Amino acid sequence: MDTLYALSETRRASYTEALDLLVSKLSEDESTIGVEFPYVTAPDGRWLTMPASVSAGYDGQTWSHGNWFCGFWVGLLLAAYLHSQEEKFLVWARERMRLVEARCEDGNTHDIGFIFQSSAIPFAHITGDTRYSEIALRAAQRLRARLITTRSGAFISSWGPLSDIRGRRSSAIDTMANLPLLYWAADHADDGSFRLAAEAHAAMTRRAMVRDDLSTYHAVEYDLDSGERSRGFTFQGYADESCWPRGQAWAICGFAATSRATGKESYLDLAAQLGGYYLHRTGETFVPPWDFDDPDVPHTLRDSSAAAIAASGFIDIARLHPDKTVAATWREAALRTLDALCDDYLAREGGHRGLLRHGVYSKPHNIGPDSAVMFGDYYFIEALLKVMMPGGFLPR
């Protein structure tokens, strides 16, 4: 047992309740949702779904992210298997993975990282089946191929085919949370080029997306020759210069992962600084508003998904930090965030099919503005498993 995550009986009971609820809801939903994959809940609580095959792309001037959440559902099935030891969840996960697998050759999006680090990597880790490692490695090769080099550094283009200048010159803070796929591939394939590509992106992101006050841009466009930031902007936040909490949480996770993969404490320090900004602006509720700079704060939507992602990142900081006292502080921040989610956001009612109520997919686009969101549910469960079953779900 990892003594860093020894839990009180009260917390263990609360977290077990959440995992039991996952098992119950997945058992019911797998018989009703067909071959598509959930992504947000409708106002009546049912899941809205989308085929795994829907890729990202431009429709005229409009960008669509496509299905970047199908891997999360596979990951939740694997988590349910670990918690319950019921073989049916492993069977369902294998069937779902057949629908997801083809996306490992998708060259349109950085989200290939989200898809396969939440599905193929835990699948390989839990079962030892090398088939899933091979799928994850193919996906990592596609993600590495999105690296764009400039005179002052290199970055991973987030959106669209690289032949389209709009996507080629753009990158998002979300990409930081896709980097673990590359770090895993570097170790699995003994190929340092994956690590070099990921760290190059992290270094460029630190310079271009982290503001002086330690808030983050959602996205930037680069000058493709010089590598300088041409502009910072938002896609799902309140305004270009606002701080979008989910993006801040993605950055916390990504810089912690970069420190783990490179051994460089400067990235861990940055992850902690970004986490400090997040906690300061979130306050004692431990669940942030959908955008820190929405003028209606505190009378605006909260985003449980941002809290779930941040909790997972705080656990990583605690694991990595060399100072045990500081590590314990980050551990407590993670656990208090999970406590808040379990106490106030868990969708115990049967009619609501998600796990966490009051997540926000994209308020500006009116997509899941107050619902369960698949990535929120996944990172919530990932964080719970990090403290309940250290090393069981993902490689340490």
C-alpha cells in the first residue's frame, strides 16, 4: 500500500460509493446505448452519443473536435473491471476497443493522445496483452508526426490536417494533457524521439501559453518561421485573455507528466505554480467556475470536470515532489477536491446517467453547458483509482 495515500475510513467509504456507482451505471448503460459513445448528458439526464469514427476537421470556417472521448468510455469500463472484478466489463471493453482502434491512424488531431492513453495503455497495463501496446504505439507515432519545428522551438499542432495553415500554426493548452502518450511510447519502444518531441512542446508551451501571472491561454497561433506567438485566444473559455480553468488543469497534468518523464524539477515547479493559481482562484469550494474571469462569478456555472482533472494532476505533483511536507499538502488538495465532488456533485439519481453533475463541455457553443461530460467522469475515476489502487489502472 502506498502510504502517501492512506485514507480515512470516511474517505474510503465515500470513494468506494463513487466506484460502486460507476459499476452500476455502466452495467445499465452498456445494454442501451448501442455502438456509439457517450459524451455529454442531455437536460433530462440521458447520454448523448456519437460514433467513435467521427474525426476532427473544418467545415468551412467552423471547427469540429469530432469524437475525442471514445477512449474514456473504454477506460471507465476497465476501471469498473478493476473495482468489481466482474469479467463482463473486460468483455465490453474489448468490444468497444474494436470500434476505437481505427482512430489510432487519425492524423487530424492531437486528441489521439486522449483517446489511447485512456484506453489502450490501461488495457495493456491491466491485461498484459501486447496487442493494445501496439495500438497505443501507432497512435503515438501519429501524435509525434504533428510536431512543427520553428527557429525558436517546436510544438505539436493541435487541430486539423497539417496541410491546412489554420491548424498547422495553432496549438492548445489541452495538448499538454496528450503528452503522456508520447512519454509512455518513449519508454515502451525505447525510442527517445517521442520524449524529445513531447518535451519540446512542453518548453514551447511554457514560453507561449503561460502568462506572467501563471494563468494560461487556451490556445495560441505561432509564426511558423520565428516560432513567436502571433496571438493568444480561446475556443471554449470566456474571452481570449481570460483563464479557462479546464485548460489550467490540463496544463497542471501535462507539466507534472513532463517532470516525471524528464526528471527535470523545473517542470514540477511550474505544475505546482499553476496549481497554486488554480487553487487560489477556486477557493474553498474546490470546484471552479467554468471560467475564472466570467463577470458573473460567483453566480455562474461551476465545472466539475475541471476539478476532476485538477485532482488527478495534484496527485501526480504529490507523488513526484521531493519534499514530503509539500507533497502532503498537494495530497490533501487532491483529496479535498475529490471529497467535494463526491459530496456535492455525484449523480446518485438513476435518471442522470453520468457520474458527475454540473460539468461544462463548451459554454460558448452551448454544448453540454451544465451536464455530465465524459472526460470529467473519466478523470474523476482516474484520480480515485490513483489513491484507491496505486499503480493498478495506469503504469506508475
